[in-house]
Amino acid sequence: MNHSVEIKESPIHGKGVFAIRDIEEGEIIAVSHVTLLHHNEQMPELIATLEFPWNEEYYALCLSDVGSFFNHDKAFNAKVLRQDKQNLTQTFSATKNIAEGEEVMIYYNDDFEDFVTD
């Protein structure tokens, strides 16, 4: 159970991740377990919008915690800190202070890999 954020309806798009308390810059927000989906698999659009780049053959879909519910923004306040390829987890952290009630946003467009630090 996550004590920093919750999933609820977002004014940006569908559901989003929101701070339920103040979160400090650098703080770990969530560690999500992932399952891998082959690039060639035809995914329904709803699932495809939840995928993260993983490697040249697979995308990752977060199965635990809030991982696949972050919305995108160029002015992001969180990021994927680490993709653990061995343990199949993805760790998210705050890139700046996030106030209680604020939507937690990450950057995940074409150059997503440039924003993953580990």
C-alpha cells in the first residue's frame, strides 16, 4: 500500500496519480512490479497507453502500486528513477517538492529513455 499517493480521476486524462501528503524532492514515490509485453503484440489502446519502454524487444506494464497511472507533462514533477531489469520493477521519484493534492506527472514521450537515470 502506498502512503504518498493515490489514484483518482484526473482533469488531464482519465485517471492520474495524486499526492495525499507533501512529497519532498528526491523522495521515492512508488516501486511498481512490471510484466513485459512483446512489441509485436497488438494491445488494446487502453493498455497501450499504460506501457513504458523497457528494451528493444519489450514494453513494460506496471502491475502493482500506481506505476501505470502517471499522466504525462513536459513540466513533470516526478520521473522513473530506475528500471530494474533483473527484478522487473520500476521506481518512481519526485524531481521537485510536490504539494498534497497535486497531480504527480512524469515525462514519457519519444525520448523517455533520456529521463530514466538508472
